[in-house]
Amino acid sequence: MNANTKQIPKPNNTMNQLRTLSIQEPYISLMVHGASHEGIAQMPKGAQRCFIPKSGVKDLEVRSWQTQYRGPLLLHTSRGKEPLSVYEGKLELFPNRGNVVAIADLVDVRRMTRKDAWRACHTSNFNPELFVWELARITPITPQPVIGKVGIFFTELQPKQQQEVKKWLRQLHQ
């Protein structure tokens, strides 16, 4: 295995701890459900817009830090309300705040470009010192309540979500 090859964990029977990243709404809904999500469809005029790739979902996340890790990553919906202020208190449009809601494959981390900023819904704050995390194969799972943390943290999934992640991993290895 060379240095550019990532090692993908094989499905196992324990699935004790998986890396997890918290992402604020409405950005995580754009990642998991795309522009068809009810909350996104009701986005007020003048709210920040972005380019959604042909896949129909937002596939870049912006961070001020990078990681060497590549591979499966659980996506957690932050309980933060700040980006939702444009929704004028309609938090019911985003009922899964505080839950792990998806699994994705973190395939790349790189410095932000102007093109990346548009794809990441970060157009008003382009900064070449920031990093974009490219996610692929974003797949919803049954929401599971989890207390989020800053940075990458580890989550122990319940049996139902473990089975969903094992299925996702098997498909990744095919």
C-alpha cells in the first residue's frame, strides 16, 4: 500500500467507535437531502445560495483546520441556531438537530479555491487559508441523538444504525 492509498475499515461485528463531524443546518441538510429538503426549499429570499453539483447534494464542508484522516465519517447535525436565523425561528423545518444523520466517505482535504467556496456555500467568506473537506457517497441513516463536539469525535452507534453503516461499508468494498 503506498502513501496515497487510504485504508477503508472492513465491516465488523462491533463498530464500537466511528469518527464523527458536526455540521450546522441548513448545510448538513444540503449534504444529506440536497435542494429538495423542505427547509432548503423555504429558504428566504436573500439568504446565501450556492452551487449544488449534479449529484444534487452539497459535497464540500469548510473548516479552518485539516486532517490526515480519509475514510468513513459520520455526519452529525449541530444544535447551533446561528445559520438558521434567516429562517425566522422556523426550527421545526430542521427536526434532526443534535443527531447523527448520515455516513460519508471523506476523500480529500485541501486549501479552498474560489470554485470550492461556491460549491461549499461559503461564497461570502472566501479565504484561501481555509480548508475544504470533500465528501462522497453521502448516505442518510436513521437519526441517533448524540452530543456533538468540536473537531472530529467518536460516536458509538445503536444496533440499527450499526447495521446501516455495515451495509454502507459493504457497498463501499464492492
